[in-house]
Amino acid sequence: MRLTDRLSEVLAPGRPTGAAACAAALALALVVVTTGGTLAGARAAGGLRFEIAFAPGARSEPVTGRVYVAISRDDQRPPIQEAGPTGVPLFGANVDGLAPGRTAVIDASTFGHPLQSLRDLPAGDYWVQAFVNVYTRFDRADGHTVWLHMDQWEGQDWRRSPGNLYSAPVKMHLDPQQAEPVRLVCDQVIAPIEPPPDTEYVKRFRIKSDILSTWWGQPIYLGATVLLPKGYDAHPDTRYPVNYIQGHFSTATPGRFGSGGDFDRLWLADDPSTGSGSARASSRADTPRFVYVTLQHPSPYYDDSYGVNSANNGPYGDAIMQELVPEVERRFRIIREPWARQLSGGSTGGWIALAHQIFYPDFYGSTWASCPDSVDFRAHQIVDVYDDDNAYWLDMGWTKVERPDQRRPDGTIRSMMKDENWYELVVGDHSRSGGQWDIWEATYGPVGADGYPQRIWDKRGGGIDHEVTAYWKEYYDLRSILESKWGTLGPKLAGKLHVYIGDMDSYYLNNAVHLLADFLEQTTDPPYGGEVVFQPLAPHCWGPKPDELLQKMDAYIRRTAPAGADLSGWHY
């Protein structure tokens, strides 16, 4: 689910970036942030405006990308880090070939969120920060040329992506009526991210994907983080079942759904008297030993590709199945049989875990999906994309009722559909925000005439394009695909589908799971034979705890493995 829900690295004000950046800052001492003066050639404009440049010492090449200004009332965190669907005001504008020292302008005509215009900013004292998001040119194999942010192995998070530029936050008085421009210089560069070190049990690798690099016209990388079972080296002849954990980009130790911190304790704890219940479970004689793998496949649109072939994202499904998974199984002693391959994941990973089981039914033995993203687009959160006319409002005649998109289990609304979508539009047009709604468009939708994803709805007004929704239904509505193809898919999937979700999911994802369950429960020839479990009043992302999920997988393998399969070697 939400990339913005994950903790992101906070950029420390004044972070050193090397002698070059420091020298540039000194050289540009006369053009650092001020509330007066003008740059040569700067255009005159009425009202508050920002003129944003980046220092030659920070980057020598021109930038095609997007520039931002964030405005905060406090300095608890840098303003850029406080922006979000319900965060501080953020304004963004595209730049094309912006040279070092030249300025880009953000003024009252620039769309922002939650304030749509600088003219709506109350006069007062604020902390202000500028930022530059660098795009890369992709000459794709489908004939389209697009400019997008190239992931730098940060997980398509523009605010922490190496090579992006930012200014130190500065406190100043702002007035929407002021005539003098505010000049901001981005003279600091986000440093490269150092990969975590391997340990005895945790191994990482990254490979260049020939399939994706050919399609995108740029080098594209895939990776994996592998958690080996305790005793792996002491049992050199043992091969193990594998759990392919789907989810957001992470190089952390595989965790409950790839987020780190649970399965490593379950596997590696030596002292059963300490730690979590999962750690204590690892001392039981019947604890099975699996290899756990989280896959990294960030795309130019998001922190993960959703793991499937896509008109906009490219052939990520092919790359994962033909390049990444075979490389995992070549490097590590994994039982290379469908019955030994399990899928799990939550939220985004829950959708991928279901999709991979459905799209590659002969390859995997079973899937265990928690709180999956919408599996039936009649409930795309709470929008029926097929019958509704607007994603943001219900037209009640005399009144328009606004749609929420996040809630607490007690029903308290946390944010609205329009706010998250408008925030994404500020971060990047053409589905380039790296946000949740934009990646769904990039994954599920057709390519527009300009080479970017065709919008399912107007990003400003919310009006739904039903030609696009028909495309979504044909290729990515998982319930619709199952229903229309059950005659051939059913025999391959019987017993393999397991779905878990809270019945007060924070993003209303339980609605689509109910629709999926309604279909599955009436299947015959064969009946689906799995389970769909709803936990009353549970939020996003409820599902089995690590030790419970482990035992479920182990029991399933014992029941379904073919005669003669080795079920004892990995139960030491």
C-alpha cells in the first residue's frame, strides 16, 4: 500500500556533501536565500514568488525534472520532509534543461497542496526549503520517450534519492502580496546509499536485468535479500522450501511482509527465554526451516513494479520470473519445485502475492496474502471505477459528499481521496509522483498518446474515464480474471488461495476482498478450497503473525507435497 506510510530518511539541514558543494556555497554567497534582489533576466511577477536555482558545485549538468518549495510553521523537521497529503504546503513545477545558476519560478499560478496557490498563504513567519528532483530520459522499446526519476536503490523515494538537490531550511517572513522574489539555492546533494552488510544468515545481491534494460533504454536493476535458516552451513546437503515475500522496496532483513525485524528473530534467536514469542518458537523441535526472500524491483514509477508485465512499467513479470527468481534459486539451496515455493505479502505485497499465484499458477505452490490492494475494481478502495462517475465526490443533487481514503478502526477519517491525489499531482504530473494512485495507473492502465500512463480519472476534478477502466478490468482485476477463467485456472489454484484482512482496513481494502470471497465461496468444479479470513475491527495490515504463518505454510506443504518428496531434511 502507501509508500508515503513508510518511514523515510530525514535530510539533516546543512548536511555536508563534500568540498565541491562547500566551495560552491561560498562562491554563491551573494545569491543564497534572501528576500530581496533579483537575478539577471528574472521575470517580474505580481505577488509572492520563489526563484529556485541549484549551485554549479552541487551539480554541473542541466536538470530536467521538477523543483519544489515546501513551507512550514516550525523547524521540527525540514519542510520537505513534512509535506504529504495532510502535511505542510508544497508547490512544484517542471523544469527542462535547467542549467546551474539559472532560476525556475514558483508563483501564484503554480498548483500546490494543501494550499492550491501561494496567494492563499497567510502572511507570517515560516521555514522554507527548496528541492530539485532529477529526471532521466528513457527511450523505450515501445517507441515512446519519457522523463522519469531513475531509482538509485532508495526505493523510488524522491526525498531521499541520491543525486537530488536541496537547500537548507531558512526562516523568513512571507506575504502573498510581497513584490520582491524569494531566492533559494539548492547547494546540497543527497549522498549515495551504502548497502547494508551481509551477515552469516542474511545475503544480498543485485543484477542488471537485460529484459528491462532493453525495454526502458536504460540500465534497470533487480535484487533480493535472502534470509537463510539457522544451520544452513551445517547442513550442506539440505535443500529448503522458500517463501517469496512480496512488498515495498526494502533491503532490510526479511520480516513479516518484507519490512524487517520478525523472521530474523524467529530464525536466529539462540535463547528461548528472551525476545518475542517468535524467538521462543524457534526453539521448538518441529520448527521448519525455510529460506525467506524479499525481492527488489523498483520501477521508474514506484518503489516496486507490482511484479507484473505492464504497458507503462514494462515486462517486470517476465524479468522477475526469467531472471531474478532463477538467480535466487541458483545461488541458494532451494527446492526448485512448485510445492516448495510459497508466496506471502501484505498490502502492495498482498496484491502481488495473489497476482503471481494467479498469473503463474503452475510455478508456485500456494499464496498467503494479507490486506491486498484492491482485488476487485468495483471497490478500488471505495470507488466503483466501472459505475461511478467521480472518484472524489458523490453527487447527491444539492450536495456533493466527499470520499475518504483513510480511516481508523473507530471510523475516524484520516484523509480524503482528493487530498492524496492532489498531493501526488504536486509531486509529479504524468503519474510521476512515485505515489500510490499514480503507480496503480502506471501498472493497470494503457499508455497515453504522450507515452505516459493514461489517467483513470482527471487528477484535478476526479472525473472517471470508463474506457480506461475497461482496460483495467481486462488485465488486472483479479476477481474478474478468476471468474472469467475459472474453468482453466480453478484446477490449478484449488487449495492455494489464502487471504487475510481486517474488516476495518484503514484503506477500505476489505470491501474488494468481500467481493472476491463472494465469488470464491460459490466456486465449483473445483471449489477453491482455500480460506478468506476477516478480522473484526482490525485495521491495515492485519494477518497471521510470523510464527503462525510459518506453521500454516509448513502444514500446507506436508499435505500437498507429492509422494516421495523430502519433508524431513529441513525439519532439523
